Amino acid sequence: MSNIHKFKVEAIEGHRECAKVTIDGEQCLCSSYKIEHYAGSLPRVDINLAVDVQYEHDAEINIVNLHEIASLIDKKTFKEFCRVWEEVHNEA
């Protein structure tokens, strides 16, 4: 599976500090993104997906967009994610 996606950033009129970000035509909420592009290679975009939850109760968390997340992650990034997950959950 390729990790190449259509990444689009559009200015939001009247809000210089904000932008509309879409990946493969789907709008996403990012807290930041960094584009790195060198001559002769495809651009690389690092994104921080934003999660803005204002709710405080015990709850079971179910991530419902796993398919979308998985479609954006290549094998190397997935392995890094697993390493970080094990570190966070002390399961190394």
C-alpha cells in the first residue's frame, strides 16, 4: 500500500491564521502541519491531528475512524505507532 495521498490546504477568508485541510478529499482538523519539499522528490507533510474534547466522565473510548487512520499510515509509521503505544502503556 502506498502512503501517497492528496493533501490540500486552502486559506479561510478573513482568518489568516486558519486553513482548511483535506486529505484525499476528506476534511480533517489539524492543530499543525509542516510541508517539506526538496527538488526531485515528493513533498512530505507532517500533520498533528487535533482532538478537542470537552467532556469529563469515565467512558469507554472507541475510535470509530480506524479505517481512515490506517489508510494514512504506512508500515514503518504503524510500527513506530506500536512502539510508542507499548511505551505509553508500559508494555514493552
